[in-house]
Amino acid sequence: MSTMTLTVPKSEAAPRRRRMRQGYGRPLLEVVMVLVTVAYLFPLYIMLTMSFKAPVEIAESSVALPKGLFLDNYATAWSQANLGRALLNSALITSVSITLVVIIGAMAGYAIARGSRRTSTPKLMLFMLGLMIPGQLGMVPLYNLMRDVGLLQSYWSLIIFYAGSMMPMTVFLYTGFLRAQSSTYEEAARIDGAGWWRSFWHVVFPLLRPVTGTVIIVNAINIWNDFLTPLLYVSGSVNRTLPVAVFSFQGEFASEWGLIFAGMVIAAMPVLIVYFFLQRHIIHGFAGGLKG
């Protein structure tokens, strides 16, 4: 009695195994994506629901949905913490810091990228040292420096700190982007008689739009959400930023969670509004800046 064995050609076996792996892998990937989405949305759910709860509801349960919209949290947070002034402070400090970072970082990146290889590499490594040294090591010396020069509790203490601390990454991004670009347009401008300054502003800087979008997005979010530096430099003054103003509801023995979460929603709204209106430009700029 003879036995029959069914053999599958090698040319068909590999695609079949690939289809089986894809068949099992796709539902598993979707489950993982759903779990990750839930993990990201849960803090947002807690923030929104807690901001609309009365103190009695918060004491009963912090996870349950609110029984109604308790809007007094928003009114009280706005008036008690003077969030209007804090909002203007954060906007002013962020916009001035970003302007300085973009202008100085683009000029430094251009000088390094178009300089001779012998001198540009050590200059770039000097900026890279700023990325390797933990920022916490400089907090106390910088605080003493700001106090000695009389800049504590002023806008300039934060603007100078942010412009300096975010310069290494900004110069790194601009230098890498410029090194990947051709210098044909700059050489044509110089042949037409343009100097270094004019060729930079009228030819090079417009070409930096993609990486400039990346620099603005990354640095603006870090500055807007920073809590520790404003707490050290402008805490207790009228120049405090939004995170420090919201922190005023945190007490030693009790915390007003409804006011805290209402303040967090108010602090997040300007960023969300800007992202909503400029979503297409932000994604395009971020993708173009990463490609280099």
C-alpha cells in the first residue's frame, strides 16, 4: 500500500506563510493601537471631566462622568490665579524666545555649514556639548547669575535662558539641513553682487522654511509647557507664566483639583487653537524639516 504525500511548491509556500503572518498580525496590531490610544486619552478624559465637577463630586469619584457642567471652576480659576495676565506672559516670553532662537540659530547654522570643514566641525561640536550636558547642572549657577545681574522676576531672565538652552539643538538642525542643500542659489546671488548678509536674508533664509517650522514647533511647546524654570525665576511676581499660575492651586495640605484641571484646560487651549488653524502647515514643516 502506497502513501501519498502532498508537497507545496516552494514558490507558493513563502507567500502563504506571509499571508498567514499578516492575517494574525493585523488584528493584534489593531488591539495594541486601541490600547495605546486609550492610554493616551485617559489623562485627557480625567482632565476634562474633573474640570467640570463640583468639589463634592470629585470627593465621591475621580473617574465617573460629571453630573452636570460645573463652570464655576473655570471662572474661579481665571479670576483667582489671574490667568489672563499669565496667558499674556507665556505668549510674550514664548514669542520673543522663539524669534531669537530662529534668527541666531539660522545665522550660526549657515556660518557653520558654509564654512571650511577644518573650522566648522569644531564649532559644531562646541554647540553639541550643550546637548550632552544635563541642564539641571546649570540651574543653580544660572539662578545666582540672574540674581547678581538683577534679572530675577523679569521677562528677560526666562528669554535669555530659553534662547541659550535651546540653541544647540537649533544649530544642529539648521546645520544638518543646510549641508544637505546645494549652494547654487547663494553663489548666483554673490555673482550678482549680493554680500553675505543680503544673500542670507533674501536667498538662504526663505529656503530654510521647512526646518524653521520644526524649530518653532519643538521649541515653542517646550517653552510653553515648562514649569521648573519659571518657578525659579518669576515665581511670586506678576510675570509668572501659566504653569506657575496653575500651580498656585496646589496647597501643602489640600489641593483644589477642580480649579487645577480647569486651569490646565485653559492653558492647553491656545496651543490647540493654533494647531487647529495651522495643522497643515505644521505637519508639512515638521516632515520637511526631518527629511533635511
